[in-house]
Amino acid sequence: MKCPKCQTINDFESVYCYKCGTKLKGEKKQTHHFQYFLLTIFAILNIGLLLVYCISEVLYINTLASRINQRKHYIKNFRINLYHQLQDFIKTINKNLTIFKKF
């Protein structure tokens, strides 16, 4: 900041001139209302988008998890049924082999 009396350049935050002691007039502080307004709008939009994303993820993941569980149960039941059918098939083969051995 320049001193109005002696034209000495002082620090920006100085209240008095360091050379002559004249009181320096401080510049009006700039208010950044528009920047704060934009920052607030941006923050609100981000929070809103985050909430929408989280809700959609929860809904999608829950449906996806239920589908996966259904598929797991289907595969598990399929394997159990296949195992039982193979077991029955082996039993019938053993019966038939014992019948042929008697002859």
C-alpha cells in the first residue's frame, strides 16, 4: 500500500506508514458473496447427487444380492439332486451286477 503523504510503499496490512507515521486508509475488503453462493449451491448439489447415488446403489445391490442368493440356492439344489440321481444310478447298477453274478 502506498503512503498518500510520502509515497512510500508499505505492507498491505499496515495501518501506519513506517517512514512518516501517517495513518493509511485501508481499502475496503472485498466480499465474496457470489463465490460463497456458488460454493453453497455446488455443495448442495454434490450432497444431493451423493444421496441419489447411495439410494440407487442400495436398491440395486439388494436386488442383485437376492438374485445371487437365488442362483446359489438353485446351483446348490441342482448339485444335491444330481448327487442323489447318481447315487440311485450306482445303486441300480450294483443291483443289476449282483443279479448277473448269480447266474
